[in-house]
Amino acid sequence: MSRDINVKKLKKNAFRQSKVRGEAASRVRCPGGEIDVESLQRVVDIAKQYGKGMVNITNRQGFEIPGIDLDDMEEVNKALQLIIENRGINQEKYNGGYPASGTRNVVACPGKSLCPFGCYDTKAFAQEVDKAIFPNDHHVKIAFTGCSNDCAHTRLNDFGIIGQTEPQYDPARCIGCEQCVKYCKKRSVGALKVVNGKIERDTNKCVGCGVCVNYCPTRAWTRSKEEYFRVVLLGRTGKKNPRMAEDFMKWADHDTVIKIICNVYAYLDEYLDKEAVESKEHIGYIVDRTGFEEFLKYIMKDVDPNPKCEIQGRIYWGGKRYDQTNELRQSMFRFSERED
Amino acid sequence: MGYQLSKQNFGEVLGKLGETYRLFAPVLKKGEGRFKDTDVVRYDFVTNPDEIELEKKSDYAFKEFMLPISETLFFFTEDQVKEADIDEKDVLVFLRSCDMHAVKRLDYIYLENGKEQDWFYKRLREKVKFVLIGCADTFEDCFCVDMGSNRTEDGYVFSVDVIDGEFCCDVPDADMAKVFAECKAVETEVTPRFVTENEVHVDIPESIPIGIYGSDVWDEYSARCVNCGRCNIVCPTCTCYTMQDVFYTDNGKVGERRRVAASCMIDGYTNVAGGGQYRRTNGERMRFKVLHKIQDFKSRAGFNMCVGCGRCDMVCPEYISFSACINKVADAVRKEADDE
């Protein structure tokens, strides 16, 4: 029997086209990298019944169930319904599976739910953003991480959200043990010093990681009631110009973050290359064409940043330009030909 | 004389007492723990019963009134010295039975040990009267029964036990009793609650031979302990301090002398001129601390320093248990005796 399959539709429905003809892989969306055991069991059941008894754990914290016969996609979509509901994913058609795959799973480290350094509820924020932006076909990558360690590798995303706390200092509770100074230096940026037995914080240097709070034995250091975020923009991997995301905002509040993320879609509607292969290009390449000013105009539309929020007016990105040179920086040599 | 009264009437009692006294009590500080969204119970001044944490054991000890974590003792300029002022009002300190026993230790160190009394301790100590918080049940790490600090018969002006929402107070102090009577408190027989059984037991050897000094019982602490000193800071019986002479930066002829809490676990405690350091490893520091609490202090004072409140166990980030260490010492002592 000859197969007549709309591959574009299949991809949009969150199936990945396999190199094995007649097969696809089902991609399970888990915003915030979180899954309940009932859904996890369903992933197992689908892999057993329709797949090959194996599951891929994806780089973006989802699951991918390979080896699905193209004829079974409809049944798989029905089986996915429980997961979609349990995970609270926006859907267009009951039993229809995922309505889009362009905007990627929103990644989060475990954050405050588990990690001693987590500055906010990363998973909840990721899920909130997923609710606000999904389904959407535009290729957008967003990740949330609890602190400046950036365990979620947000700097490889279009939007990286890094938690910050503003350390609060009560000199009356400080014994000058200098553990905050020591650990800030060893585990963070060295923003603290001792002056006359008490601690001075370089407010410009401080990244808001909260290490001082964690190591203070007296509760002289505590966390700010307010949660703040560093926003980094337009990092990416890829063939042409892989690069780290650069700082855009620090000490931003929750509402500012969610608004600028939502605003990016109008920019993409306007400026995405109509000839782009599979309607997909990293946002950064579009910004290269339009200029950062235009991008800024779109993402800051109707945004009223909190007073403490500092914003970078102009951003320059680095990374290697493979479209310009593939040379190694030092003169090339082969290990076998080296001189002793 | 005992009284039973509603929370509202108890609030009235505190309101009336507030005219004469400042109230120093355990307070649940929301979000002021080490980690995001974790709380800490530490002492602060309060005005009404809602502010007082009567359920949980405080993480930090009551001693912070008489031995402030950081206290300016006096100011100096050229040939003049002036003692720092203190609030002249008397203070009611709310504490539990184990803490009442700790008061005896603090008094011994600062008022009875040696020829001179500590003037700065004494002037604060003379302002204090105690309010006993009853213990309905043992807390997780308590070993007060084995340390003999579970019961307190006297030394308090009134006690507080909340039973089914009613405040039950034993009021041995006649002046206090008048205040209770004025606030519609019903006279009844009240005995402060105290625990008679802990989950944790310690077996303190009657005498600890000098051989324990070289025992391998301390070795594990060199590897496990991170010398953060939290155990000392939260301990109701730790009394060590260090001095900070501060010269003001705008005019170096003027300054102040502070004393701040010190910890025998934290780096620098045994530093001496010439770069010497008596106890370098954390195992050595643990040995000093433990033996001081269960033997050395007793050989001078006639009673053990440790009161078995278990706060050091609660606060230790490395799950080092003081009570477990006591029992390891007991095992080592027994083993040494058997070997001989």
C-alpha cells in the first residue's frame, strides 16, 4: 500500500520524521522539565505498545518515543491525551495530540523546589510561560534557571531567564566571620569585602546568586522578598554562528520577563524570512537583518519595567563565524607531526 | 497561682506588661532561612501574642539579648571613653526549660567564673525576667531528659502553655498575678508542661580519660565538618566572643569597641601571634567543643555545659549530630576501659 502522508502536518503535530521509512517519533512536551508519574507511565505504555520499547530523553527535557508506525499516529495522539491534560498543555483538538512543535519545550532547572541555590520557582514560571505562548509554530527557545550557575544552560537559548535575589544585610547580626566573603570569592564573583569588621557588598558586581545567604551562620544575610531575574538574549548552537546569549536585563521583575517573551512573536510574524527552510530560523539571524533597535522596539512594546530593572541598550554577540572561517585560531598542526 | 485565659486576654496581659517591659520572644521570620522560601525562628522584640512562635523550637537561642551577636561596648576618642547606651526598660525573655538551664551556664561564665564580673553582661542580665514556655512534646533532636534540663521549677515570673487554644499560665510572681487578674484570667491550678521522654538518648561517661584526646573518634569530623560554626552560634550555652576595635574612616582618632560572637569551630579562633594555630583540623575543633560541653566545663563548674536542646543538630548543614558524637565518645571510653 502506498503511503500518502502530509509530513509538514506530521511535524507540526509534534512527530519527528524518522530516517526509517514509515516511522516517526512522538515528542512529549514537559514544560519545566517536570512530569507526573501517571504521565511517565503513559510514555512507557506508548513506547511498549506503539514504539520499540525505548524512549529518548531529549536535550530540552522532553521525551521522544521512536519507532512509531505512521499508521499509528492517530492512536498515539489519543494515548497522549492524558499526558497533555496532566501537564496542562494548551490544545486545539481533543485527542488530536500536540497542536504545534515550533516553539520548543520550555526548559527549567529544578529551582527552588529542590536546589539550595534556587532563587525562584523555575518550573512554575516555565509552565506559566508555556501556557502563554503555546501553541505556536515559531522556532523559539526559552529556558529558566534558578541562579547564576545556569545549570539549565539558558545562555544557549533565545530567552534565558536567570534567577536573582538581592541580599539583605543586617550588620547587627554579623560577627565578621567572613564566610560570605570567602564563599562569594570561591563560588561566585567576589563582590564582598570586610570594612571595619562588617561586610560591604559591591552592588554593581553582585550577581544576586545568594551564596552569601546560604553560608551566613547568623542570618545576617537573608534573601530579598522580591524575586528578580537576569534576562539573556539570543544564544544559539548551530552550524553558522554558535554563540552565548548576552545580558539584556538584570534585576527585572516577573511581569517584565513574561511580557518581553510574549512580544517576540509579533516580531517574528513581521520579519521571519518567508523563504526560510521549514519556516524556521534562529531569531538572532533575523535580528542581524533588522538591527537590534527594531527587535528592541517589538519586545519592549507596552512593557513597563520595574524601577530596579537595568536594561542594556545595545548588545553585541560573539561566537565563531563559521560562514567566514573554519580555521583554528592557532596555526594548525597535527598531533602526530608535533615537534618534541 | 495559675490562670487560664483566652488569646485575646493574654494579648491584653502582654499589652499591660508592655508598658513596663520589652518582650523578647521567638519569632517565625518568614523567608529568612538559608534557602528560598524557608523560614527561621529566632528571637526578636514583640508586642502581641500573634508574633510569638510558641509551637516550634527556636533555631537560634534567647541568649542574643544578654549576649548580642554584635554589641558596641563603648566609644572612644583621644583620652575619653563612653559606654554605649542601652534601652533602660526591663525585658521579659520567653524561653523553654532547657534554655532556663542554659541561663545558669551563662551566669556562671560571666558572673561567677573568676574574680571580676562582666559589666556589660551584668547590666543587660539585671534587666531580664523569664517567661517559661512549656513543652507539650519533645522535638526531633532534643535530649533534655538525659541532660536533666527538661524540668524547671522556679526562676520564671510566669509560664505559657497553649492547650486547645486557651493560654494556661502558672504565675508565681505576685505582681504579674495582679496583671493576669486584671485581664479576666480565670484562676485555676496550672503546672507548666514538660517532657519526660526524648527520642534521643545520650550516655555521658562519668569520667573521660585523657586517652580520648588521641582517639580516632574525631577523625571523621575532619572530613565531614565544614567549620561554619552554626552549632556555636545557635547554642544557648556558647559564650565565646571576640573583639573588634573599629576606627572610624573619616577620623581615625574616634572609634568604638565591639564584641561579636565567636565560634571555636570557625577559622581563626585559635590563631595566635606568629601565625600559630592550636586546633587546625575540624576534628580537633570538634574534640575541643564536645569535651568542653560534656567534661571540661563540668570539672570547673560542677555541672555540664550542654543542656541537650539539640539546636546544633538542627542547624548543621552536614547532618553532624552532637548527641551521636557524645555516644561515640562513650563507646570509645568503654572500649579503652575494656582494652586495659
